[in-house]
Amino acid sequence: MEAVETGPNPEILEQLVTMKMPFGRFKDRLLCNLPVSYLEWFYRKGFPPGKLGILLGTIYEIKLNGLEYLLDPLRKKHFKK
């Protein structure tokens, strides 16, 4: 029997702390740093297709459910002081 992966996809979480918004009002801001109000607007209007839409939907759910702490180890890894 094949093992079933549980929990968040580490690759997606990694991209949330490294990828920047490619367009719009918050262009060049890291996806993990987008304000909830902007993500709510996308939720109402529809997330863009493809990878960006998946990432925006994921960060929306993370923020909506108070799970931003999941990103803390990745932020520390990529932004060591």
C-alpha cells in the first residue's frame, strides 16, 4: 500500500516566503506578506489561474485560519540576520 502524504506541501510553503507578487497594487511584496484585505478581494473576485492562484489561495487559508506560525521556520531560514 502506498503512503499518503499528510500536512502542508513544503514546496508550496517555501514559495510563499520567497515568491513576490508579480503585479498589481502590492507588486514585489512577498506573498506571505500580502495583507488579508487584498487576499479577501482575490477570494471574492477569483484567484488567478495556475501556480499563482494556488499560492494566493493557500496564503489566504493560512491567514484566515491563524496558521501563519507555520511559515516562521521558513522565514528564519531564508532571512537570517
